[in-house]
Amino acid sequence: MKTRRDFLKATALGAGALSLTPCLSAFAGATPAAGLPKRFVFIRKSNGERPNEVALPTLSEKDKALEAKKQPLEVDLRDRELPVYLRALEKHKANLCILQGLSCTMSENGHYSYSSIMGAFKSNRNSLSGIKRATIDFELAKLFPSPFGHIELSLTGDYSKYRTGIVSGYSASGPHQRNYCYADPQTAHNELFRAVTNPGAVDSDNAMLSFLENEEAFKERILQGYEKQKLSSHISSIEAVRARNLKLSKMAGSIAKHIPQIGKIHDAGGLNASSPEKEKAMTDILIAALITGLTNVVTFTIDELSTPVRGLAGNENDRISIHAIGHNESYSGVPADKIRENIRIGHMRQVARIVERLKAVPEGKGTMFDNTMIMYFPEGGETHHGHGTEAPFVILAGNNCKLNLAGRYIRLPFHGTEGHKTIGNWYTTLLNAHGNPIKHYGDFDLEMSRKKLEQTGPIKQLLS
């Protein structure tokens, strides 16, 4: 009978499985970027983000007319009232940017975007062959190496087949390579902080290795043709995991000071935890991973259409289907739009929690938040069945952010018009500002190409 040790020494995990290669390269001793690292948090939400719900409620008559026609517009946020669901960020308005008008038609839209919203490509739903490139979070992680390289968290899947443990993720480390993610707070806590919580753990007990073994079995059973021919990417043996654990053990003292307490309710996958409890626990783990230096880049899928919502304020006794409220279903007399808003309010409380915790940690001549950017955005465009012509981003940017964002409401030219910008332009802007001179990241928009409109490069007005 093969042991897990034999499996890792013998097998090559390629496009047909999730790749750990970037992470293990970092474990092997990547050189940190010069100076203080920059940090990036991507928070993916489902069910679209309707632009009118992100728009400022008070504007001049002139600006209202521009907003209604989706014409270019810039407004200083300092003296403006925020939309209801963003009010948890009121005291952070100096760091807030509401970026409207980006499109994502080159990614998957509608119910699920899978890897595509982070990579600006059509992913052919969830097939590995459709993953064209490393997603933007992985590209940024390369610029600011860390022991874990990149961490992905998710709160997804319904309770009948609830995703717990270590499962397939939505980010991608390269073409045809799907990432893994931590699907419940207890697993994330155990795996990320094991150097302190369980320093004597043996490799055969490692949940990651168990997951990889299962993925190999899946690959042999399911993959055919093109995807099976793509088995070209190798991971290191169990010794690489040991090398990582050795590196983390040297950090154990500093890690121990910041390990979050997530509570017994999250034991056994947290099946009895409410949605707010899960979100808070995962947010605390995300914060601790950043503060301890385990990673500089986190992607958090805070919900997807299959994520059941329990314990929501106003609907405490309901098990809410995000998909159903996308089709205007109400619960306990509360209309769908109000439930959608309450879900977003809960999300923004977690965003505010990240900002406030990082602002409390000294770093250099300021705080950790000064070197951090948080992005909250829809995975499928502007609404439940989105077309991708609009994909609003809510951004919190620290004082050392290399982009001209903070304190502004920005509406870019609408899709298919001169000067319009896509998520590919936005991701190019992020990369160019932080050391990657790539000419353009992501696929082009077909409508822009048909009209022969320029769409290459960064959003120059956002560059400092």
C-alpha cells in the first residue's frame, strides 16, 4: 500500500491538480523585496455588485447627470455621504476609493467566474484547460515573497456538501494550474499556525498532503485528453514541506503573539457557526497571517451563490440562499434587496476590521496599513446574471500606496466608449506600480477591439 510519503515522492502534480510550486519556491528561501513589503487583500463577493448601490447618494445636479449617463466623473469623498452599506468605512474615507466603470466581459460572468475574474480570461467555466495564466494575486505575490507566498481562503458550498478542509481554490499559480484554499476557519488556523499550535506534527498528519493525495486520485480517474497531457508541473517532495515548517518554526515566537482565538464553534468545520461568526473568524486569520508575515497576499472568497447565509441580522432564523435573493426572493418578510444590503454591510464590517487592526500595528514610520491595499469586488459583474459591462471595486489604500486612489469616487468612461478601462487595465496598473513592467495583463475586450479602441496598458490617471 502506498503511503502519502511515497505518493509525494513519486507523483508529479501538474495542470490536472492544484499547484503548490510558487509556495514551495518561497519556502525554499525567496529573497524579500527591498524595503517594506506591499500587501494586497482581494475579497471576492457573489451575486454581482449593482453600480447604483455603490454610487454616492448625494451629488450636485451636474454630477448626477454624469452619473446617470455613466459618463466620466471624479468626486472628493471627504464631504460626501457614503452609500448605506459602506458606512462602516466612514472614518476611513481618506483611504477609500470607489472605482466605477471597469468592465470584465473577458472573464466568465453570470453565476460564477471561477478563476477568470482574477486572471482576465474566459475560463470555460471551471475547466483546467481554460486557466490561461497566473491570476493577479499570484503575480503580486511574486513581487513580495513570503513564507506562504499566497494564501487563499473561502466560505463556499452548501451545508449538504459543505466545503471544509483544504479544497480546490479559485486563484491560479500558472496556466492550467488551480490553487488550493482553506475552506473553514479551523483548518486555516491549524495549517497556518501549526508551527506554534502543533510544532511536533508529523508530515503524515498534514491536511495539505491528504488533499493532494485525493487530488491525484481524482486526476487519474477523471482527466482525459488535453488536460491529461498537461502533466508537466512538478512539486517538491515531502522534504520541501519540512523545509517550510523549519522556516516557520524559526518564526514561532513572533507568530505566537498574534494567533487569533476563533472559538469552539468552529471545531469540525464550523457547521454550527453563523455566517457572521465564520466571516469574523476567517477575517481574524487573514489579519494574523499578514501581521505575522506568513504572507503579503490573501484572496478571500467571502461568499458564492451556493454559500448558505445563517444568522444574518434581521433574518437570524433563516437559511438564506444567495442565489434565491438574486432572483428577488424574500425571507421572513424582508425583501431581497434589503437582504443583499445586509449581507454587504456584514462584509464591510470585516473590511473595516482589517483596516483598523492593521492601522494599530506600527511599521516603519507609520503602520502596516500604510503598505496595504484591500479590494472588494464582484466575481460576476454588475448583477446576479451579470454581463460584465461593469464591475465596481471598493478599494482601501494605505498612505504608501503607489496609486492615486485615496479619498476619491471615480467613474471611468463606460464600456465600449473611448477611454474605457477593463479589469485587465486595472490589474496592469497594479503590476506596473509595484515593479512588473508588463505591457498589458489579461485578455482584450471584444467590443473594444471591434471598435478599434485603445485598451492596452495601465490606467494612467491612477498612477502616482
